[in-house]
Amino acid sequence: SPIAIVIHGGAGTINRANMSEEREQQYRAKLEQAIKAGHALLAQGASSLDATIAAIQVMEESELFNAGKGAVYTYEGAHELDASIMWGKNRQAGAVAGVKTIKSPIALARAVMEKSDHVMLSGRGAETFAESLGFEKVPNTYFDSDARFEQLQKAKETLKLDKTAQSDPLLLDYKFG
Amino acid sequence: TVGAVALDKNGNLAAATSTGGMTAKRWGRIGDSPVIGAGTFADNQSCAVSATGHGEYFIRYNVAADICARVAYQKVTAAQAADEVIHNVLKPVGGTGGVIVMDNKGNISQPFNTQGMYRASIDTQGKLSVGIY
């Protein structure tokens, strides 16, 4: 079979017209690094599961994207991370929701798929499951970034003005996750 | 949100998505990213999908699974199915965002209906593409 891979780095918060050339180059470089990480594994004969995780982990470790390090803040000023994975071969799937200290949520989602009887684990239970497998844990502050903190302050100001703003899809500057 | 979809040499598709969710979320809000069928779906018989956008819409419209179901049942291409869902199902009701999609031959499509999209791909010919839209 031929091999191929495609990735996305999210939607909505900064469009190209408002982006400095330096910032655009940072995004392009990180996207290229991520796609090449996944493709290199495919070229070596690794599975599509391995390839998707390798690509995503590059982005989880970058503050540029809303996943892992650089994730957006909750209203309370913390981070709650979600991830999922599905394999087309047999429609197995794994997902985690609302985890706070797992460095790579996508890796934990795969573990849920392969090492539990379940499809989705959430919150404290997901963290306990991760601990049982020896997953790397980090303090919640590991995911902090100045840009996302500033985004939170703006979002809170918007919510003060309009209590329904959180469900308004047109407020693109802070809505997307 | 970040996501990836791939086809390996054994012909197996996979889709994966990871996210911090939405800014200022409260009350344990969960979006579409961890919801299989909404933000992530893969089936070798049809296609694989990872989504990004307004999660509440992607959940209610079951976006990722809907795209693959259209491929399976309507016999349309993955690109046609994804275009239909993103532009003609989601957009009219205010659901903004996009998807990356791959069929079991490695054909890629990446429709979206709003700005600020970050994408990269390496196709079956080995051609690298990186784009910000």
C-alpha cells in the first residue's frame, strides 16, 4: 500500500493576515517537523498509529498549538486536556478527557485503546490509569504559556460583557478549541 | 487542537486528535476531540478523519463518522463527503471549523469553512505541503 500522512494544527485563533513573518515561519517549521516525524516512521514500515502519535507529539510539545504545552486555560486558570485515537483496521479506539498532569494525552489515549477494556476515560480516573502504567506526569503549570494566559484574560472580559458569548461561534478570537 | 491521519504500508488508516479544548471552559466541559465519531474516526473501509473547530457542533452533527458513513453508504469520494459535511451541513447552521481526511488509497482532502487553519501533508507521491489559511 502507498503511505501518506496529513496533519492539522487547529483553527481560528490567529489567521495569516494578522501573523508576523517570523511567527508564520515558526508555524511552518513546526508543522514540517511534525509531518516529517510521522512520515519517517511510515517510510520505515511503522503503523499508522505510530505515525499519527509521532506527529501529534511534536505539536503537543510546542507552545504554538492548543495541545499539551501551550494548551488554552480553563476559566479557573488551569489546563484540562483531551485526546483520542482510532485505528481503521478494526475500529478500535481510545480517548481521554479532562486530564491535567499527563505530558502526552495522545499517548494515554492509545494506552486506553490497547491496555484497557474501555474506549474513554476521564479526569481523575484517567490519571490513575496512567499512573498504573507508569506514564510521565508533569505539573499542570508545565502546559502554561504567556500567549494563552493573555487569551484567557481577553475571554473573561468578553464574558463579562456578554454572558452568552461562550456559546457564540462568531467570537473566533477565543472560541476555538 | 492538533490532529493527524495516516495510511501505512499495510493499508491501515489511523486518526488521532489532541487538544486543550476551548479557552475559559468551565464545569468540566468536553469538546469533540475525545469523542469518537465527532472529532476522530477511522475505518479502513471508508476513510479516516480528524477535526478542529467548534466542538459543540461537531458533536451534535457527528462530523467525523458522518463523513465516513457517506463514503461507505453513498459511494462518494472522501473529498466529496467531507466537502458536503463542512460546507453544506455545518456551515449553514453556524458550525465553524474543518477536517483532515484520508481515504484507503491515501487520497487527502482538507476542507474548512473558517480562517486560521494550519495544515501539512505528505501524499502518496512523497510531495510535502505546508499551509496556513
